[in-house]
Amino acid sequence: MQTKIAVLGAGAVGCYYGGMLARAGNPVTLVGRPVHIEPILREGLMLETASFRGHLAVHAAVDPCVIQGAQLVLCCVKSADTEAAARQMAPYLDRSSLVLSLQNGVDNARRLQALLPCPVATAAVYVAAEMAGPGHVLHHGRGELIIGREPGGERIAVVFRAAGIAVEISDNVEGALWGKLTVNCAYNALSAITRLPYGRLVAGTGMEDAMRGVVAECLAVAQAEDVTVPGITWEFVRAIADAIPAQYSSTAQDLARGKRSEIEHLNGYVAQRGRALGVPVAANALLFAIVRQLEQREGTAGA
């Protein structure tokens, strides 16, 4: 059975999942910036994975009004844009709609729910992808989701699994989100600062020790928040580099393109919560400060 799907935020994550869902026969509408929407309107979305390369027929628009009537809306905007996205979506949603947050960070679903009339579900997203060009999403690996059981988790899982996307339903999605946050905090800032992909990053002198410290701080803050983070050990985090050695972090990609990053909602969030809870967070605070300084130097911190 087809599901009418809209994707708000036609970047790498939104285009990858939107493309996979479109390949499975669902009517998909992508909402994003003209640089990507215009080539998609002309030629379709170019999806490139290890097993598929081709253009997919999807609807695309710049105006979010096109999400009206969508049964499922994937929110894939940057964490700094969450409230703005909610205000854009709200006029076109009703109680029968369902929104799924596919975003970095741990509090986006709550921020969306405060402004929307329909249920908001959340997922921890594990995918390596990038926009290789206008309207062209390149998938490097992974793609699985961990989704909360409520609201609508089971319904969402059926749709994604039918598109070949692995989905785990969890009663502890908060822990899964903190696990993803921990991975992001370990890799994102350091990949951006060094301008290195994960495989070369972890091979650098002293890098593993530095990353261990970041991971330990994240888990300590999660514990202070009374959140259980299952399965996140240093060995798990280190293995990410072996799984996707050519991947540059989203923060590295943002800085390379002169865009504002999500560092405030990654290492910055851990640093802020750690200070509030009395947990030492020097490593995360330092990484946040360095990336923010790099953004300010390039004039993107407030962009």
C-alpha cells in the first residue's frame, strides 16, 4: 500500500530516504532549496548507491505548502532550523498527519511537537550520504533507523521496511538518540577541524585517545540525565571508521560549503548540559569552541 510522503529538507538525509521510499513506489515530494529542487524538477532525483544509480521521478518544490495532504512528513532540516520548520509545516498538517524527525540531536521531536497539531515520532539515523551535486545524493553506506514505538512507530516501520530500509523499534529511543549523539560528538568536530574522512582521522597520532575522552564525557552526561545508552562503547564508536572510512562528517561538509553547522546541537549541547549538571565536559566544550571559531572566521556562524 502506497503512502503519500513529504520530505522537508532536501539535503543528503532527506534525499536518500525520500529516494528509497520513491523507488518502492510511494509518491514522494521533496521540499528544499532551489539549488537542488530545480534539477530534480528537470531530471528527477539522482540516487546513487552501491547497487543502484539512476534518476527517480519525485515531486519537488521550494514552497512547503506542497506537504498538505501528506500522510507522513520527514523532517530533515538542521537542528537550528527546527522551530522554523515547524512553523512552516503547521498550517498544512492536521491531527491525521504524522511527522518523523530524522535529525541530529536529542530534542528535536519535543521542539517540533510543541508547535505542531499532529503526532511527532523520532528516530536515530545511521546513514552516510552526501549531496554530490545539485539534485544528486550519493550513499556511502548504512541507512538503518531506530524508531520509538509511539507515536506511529510501527506504522512508519512498515513503510520503511517495504523500501528496503532496516528499522528497529525501540522502547528506549532516547537512549538511541544519545548513542547517535555520542558518535556524532566523537567524529563530527574532529573531521571538520582536520578536514579528514573517518578512516584517516582515527589513524592520526593521539586521535583515538582524544575521541575516547569525548565519548566518556557524552556517556557521563547521559547518565546524569538518567538516560540509559545501550551498546555504545569505545569499540562500537571506533568501528564506525572501519565501516565508512571515506565518510566526512556532516559538520566537515557544512564548513567546506560555507554553511552553518549543527555543532551547537552536538558537542555544544553536551557541553551545555554537562555544565548544568556538574559533569566535566572539557573535551566537548573545546571542540565546540574551535568549530564555532572556524564558523565565525568564515562568516557562517549566524547564517
